[in-house]
Amino acid sequence: MPIAINLDLMLVKRKTSSRELAAAIGLSETNLSLLKSGKVKGVRFNTLEAICKHLDCQPGDILEYVPEEE
């Protein structure tokens, strides 16, 4: 997938845990784990907003376009 999810990196930078983030934004730890691993087909804007608000970051800090090699 050409979209990389750098949520783990932001969690480390903000010194917070997945569990804390999941509780703060009202998302299950399972769904947050699936998001972090890139095993989801999409993310709602309100979820992305809540993540960015809690981690004090921009969507581009979490999502990155990485072109696939042909």
C-alpha cells in the first residue's frame, strides 16, 4: 500500500501509549492496533482529528505517501 502509517513514531515522540491514546479518543485498542499496522482500508476524518488533537500533530505526521516501485 502506498500510504504508510507512522502512528507508532508519533506515540514515541509524544511519550504516550497506544492504550492511553485509544482511551482518550474513544477507540478500542484492537482497532487502534489495526490502524497502526496498516490493516485498515480507511480512517474516518473524525478519528484522524481526535488522534491529531490528542498527539498535538498534523495528519501528515501520521500518514505518508510512499510510491510503490514498479
